[in-house]
Amino acid sequence: MKLDGRRESSNVEDRRGMSTGAKAGMGGLAGIIIIALMTFMQGGGIGDVVNNVVQQGGLSSIQEEQIEGQREFTEEEQQLATFSRQVLASTEDVWTEVFKKMGKTYTPPTLVLFTGSVNSACGQASSSVGPFYCSGDQKLYIDLSFFTEMKSQLGADGDFSYAYVIAHEVGHHVENLLGTLNAAHVQMNKVNEVEANKISVRLELLADYYAGVWGHYENAKYRSLEAGDVEEAIDCAEKIGDNYLQKKARGYVQPESFTHGTSAQRMKWLKRGLNTGDMNITTFNIPESQL
């Protein structure tokens, strides 16, 4: 992906010099993280889950302690930080234009770079839950070591696959601005766990679709995609499907526990966004069999 000379977003909080420790009962964030670890790399969903728990008072038992320190960042880390700022800037440019065409105003999210653990309006979270978006403060949180883990643990590599991860989180922000995220959360609180999981899948696939929409307009405007870039992102989408991750982690799958969609579904919706860029398409007005 060609981003040389492109601007870097100023909507970034670099907290990599600060780590946060936390203690929580199993009814708080610790329990959520254990669930998240069952499906490695859950994208934006953990932020949504934490946000729901905060609204229900589920994090009241957390005791936090701030630990500040300084360390030298490697050249790779700094390159990833620059890359992340450039991708965020691109999403700002693209979504500002897309929203304008819809007669709406786009308010960009803030990207928080952290190491180890972080505090958000949705609670305190460990980097082990992966990147997440918090609608409570309209920020997306990423520990850059996650990209290294993508490569080493999943074999998902390449700059456009990393960009896809960031764009997916921004996709949740787009859902939030359009009211889709809140409406889905309201509905999820009214149904049982299995049905709530199905709604979560629709949210995640829509975020994948919006990531593709971003890629569609990014490439149309800047011709930034190079040979193999799309394949990298599609490969990443395959390897973060619920079925792929559950099979890899424990040797079998439980479809009723899927919260992000299968590999086939995630690839399908990312590709559809890349190919069409159509904001009239959504995952919420079609039968489950067509997801």
C-alpha cells in the first residue's frame, strides 16, 4: 500500500509511555477478557461488549493503578505508528466525503496507541483483547504489537491487512455515527445470548463492509493499492473468522457462540465493500442465510 508522503492524522493519543494495571472480580472486565481470549483477535467487538457492561454497571469492582514509564521504541514500532496515523488520516478524508454525499457531517474518532493495557470510557482493557472501538468516548484503541502477533500467530501479514484492521474499527465508529451501533445494542439487551450473538455478527460484518468501502474510495482517489494488497486483506479476513479461530484454538467450532462471522462471511463483506463502495447496502435488512 503506497502511503509515502501522505499526511498523518492529528487525532491520535500516543499513550505508549504509560501502562495501566487493573484488578477486577470475575463479574467485571476479567470475565470479559477471558471470553475474548477464546476467539483471538476479535476486532471491534470487545469494545462493544465492554461498553454494554459499563452501561449495566458491570465494571464497578475494578481497582486501577497507573504506572508510568518511558522506553525506547524500535524503528518497526515507529513505522507502524506512522502508518497507523496515515491510515487514520485516509479514513478521515474518505468518510468526510462519503458523509457529505449523504448530507451528513463526519466527526472523526481518535486513535489511542497503547502498550499492555489501557483505560477507556468503556472500562480498562488488556492488549490481549485486540484492537477495539469504544462508543463511549468515540476512540479506537490499538496496541501496535497486535500486528506482530497477527503475523506470528495467524500468518496474516501485509500493510493493507493492517490497514483493514484499523478501517474495521473506524467502521464501528461509522456505525455509531449513523445510529446503527446503538440500535443494535438496544436490541441485543432485549434478547437471549444466542440471538444477541447473531446481532453482533451483523455489526461486525457491517464494519468489515465499511472497511471495504473505505478501501474502495481510498484506491479510487489515490491509487494506493498495489499488487497483492487486496489478497492480503482477504487472507486476514479469512483468518479472523470465528470458525477459523475456534478451530485453531480448540479443534472444534460452536456456531451459536459466533460473534463476528465466519471466514467466508468476513471475506464476502470486505470484498463487497471494496467492489461497490455503496452506502445503501447494510447487513441488517437481509435474511441470516444471505449474510
